[in-house]
Amino acid sequence: MKLLHVVGARPNFPKLAPVYRAGTLAGVEQVIVHTGQHYDEIMSDGFFASLGIPAPEHNLVVGSASHAVQTARIMERIEPVLLAEQPDWLVVYGDVNSTVAAALVAAKLGVRIAHVEAGLRSNDRGMPEEINRIVTDRLADLLLTPSLDANVTLRNEGVPDSQVVFVGNVMVDSLRFTLERERISPDANGEWPNDGSVLVTLHRPSNVDDAERLSAVITALREVAMERRVVFPAHPRTRQKLTEFGIDTGAIEMQNPLAYEAMLRLMTHAHVVITDSGGVQEETTALGIPCLTLRANTERPITVTEGTNRLVASPGDLSSLVKSSQRNAAHRIPDGWDGRAGERVIVALQETLARLP
Ligand code: UD1
């Protein structure tokens, strides 16, 4: 079996790593294509190094551009790679532009597509990622789901059960792998030390592209920062918008984006995390750290129903919610979030390939 993995943006890398590792152990031939959607050292190569992913065989260096231009560039540049490599499977991850662009090209070339993290829906088409999820799932031959609610969603959309395999959450594989390697561990009671800080990550267009909204968010965070340490490693997009709108971040501790392990270190010690990232909603649920998600919806509802996540539509509510947030030692971790999802992806790819004509 030959796999061609396509990744491009920061959240793809911790999803690829455990699948690649499991593929190597199973003796599978694997090729990595990096589209170059993210290109800064800390947004890209640093993650490859942290997660032990080998350098990609192909880099399409597409860089930043509008959605249409970026997607089109990826499509144009990946077609010859797919034709030359002739994989048994194209494996795509998550919901970024690189995911949908690669899937669209493979579908037309008749290359089988496997989608890792299938079946998630925010039901909000204002989010570019929602469009990417819907289209990628429509095109995929094998839909690998991170949680059982995603199987229900796909069945309701008419996807045949034979195309859907519940593998669990590959992000949790990377989380566990890194905590172990970095020797970051809870205390003897299984609890993470709470240093009282608040960790913030925000980069969604819905929070940062609008001056009024971003200003309201920063005002709320500044209020929190009067009482506790607020650490905000800012995505380049957020940083640009803060400068463009001339917003003063006051006592908030602004930082550059962090390496994966540094981020996990802060997360495990935080009193609460404030985010709009999908991956961070999952990581906090896996760790049992309270999470306030500054969005009206989530494509990961299991982090709310079973995990530690809470949706916060209005920034004005943040300060009181930070105060009332509490660690809950008896938190539940969703099924399949056990550190073995990467292995199940490889098994599903092998078994499905064996039964296809
Ligand atoms: C992308 C994904 C989003 C994901 C996020 C994680 C899509 C539609 N969006 O959003 O789902 O949550 O990545 O980071 O695929 N930039 C840099 N350096 C980089 C990359 C980007 O400075 O290495 C700046 C550029 O100015 C760019 C802006 O950040 O225009 C936004 O980057 P882009 O990849 O377009 O979208 P993200 O907001 O990163």
C-alpha cells in the first residue's frame, strides 16, 4: 500500500504525525506533500521537528493568498505530483484549504481519497472550514471519524455506512506522545498543577477580522488581565489585525506563536483556556482543562457534551466565566481519544483497500 499524505497548515501536522508513525511501523510506503499554505518556521517546520515527521518529499510553496487563489494554486501544483506518485490512497486531514484542494484534484484523477477527521459540522457556512469539510466529505471514499457523533452526522447526510470508519481522535495521539516525551505529567492525584493563568488563542476571521469584534474581545481580556496572568500567543493573522486596527492590548502578555510542546506546557498549567481553535477545544477536553470557546457554534460538540468546553458567544461574558471556571477531576474523555487512533487509520486504509475491486 502506498499513501500520499497532503498537509499544509499548522493544525494538519499533529494529525499527520501519528498516522505516519503507524504507517512506518506497518511497513507502508508513504509520501508527504506540504502545500506551503503555512510557511513560517514556527507555523510549519518547527512542528515537523517537534512531532518527528520527516521532511516532505514535495513542497508546493503556495504561500498566502485569497481562498480562491490559494486553493487554485494547490490544485494546479498537486496534479502532477499525484500523477507521478500514483498512490493507493490520498490521505487528507481536517478542514483547511489544502485538504479540499487536494481532494478535488484526486477525485478527478480517480485516486482514492481518505479523509481523517470526517463528519464534523458547525452548520455555519460563514466559516470557510465548513465549506471545506462538506466538500471533502462528499468526495472522500473513506471517511475516518474522530468521535461517534460524526458517524451519525454522516449517516444523516446519506453517506453509506460502508464508507465510514470510527477511528478516534488522532490529535490525542500527538498530545499523549508529546506529554510523554517532554515528561509533562499530572501530580500524584492525576491533576494538572493550576498556576492561575489564562491561555488565549484566537485567529478565526469571525473574531479577528472585524475591528469592533476584536476590540470587544481585547477589552474583555484586558479586564481578566487585571487579576491574573493572561498569555496570548498570537497567530500572524491576529497580530496583523491588532496592528491594522491600532488596538492596545494593555497587560495581556502577547507572545509569538509557540512550538507545540511549549503550548501544551502552558495549557496543562492554565486555570482556563480561551480559544476559537478546533484543536485546542479537543486538547483541553483530553486534558480536563476548562475551555471557553469564543464562538457561537462548534463542529466539535462532543467537547461540550462530554468534555470541558463551553461556547461563549459574547466577549462581555468572559470575565465572569473565567472567575467561575473550575477544574473537575472527574472529567470524561470521549471514546476513541486513547492515543491509538493513528494505528486504526492505517488498519482502516489496509482493510478497505483489500476489499475494493
Ligand atoms: C488556516 C486555516 C484554519 C486554521 C488555521 C490555523 C483555512 C481556510 N484556514 O487559517 O482553518 O485554523 O490555518 O493556523 O485553510 N501567515 C503568516 N505565516 C504563515 C501562514 C500565514 O504570516 O506561515 C499569515 C498571512 O498573512 C496569511 C494569514 O496569516 O494571509 C492567514 O493565513 P491563512 O493560511 O490564509 O489562514 P489562517 O488564518 O492561518
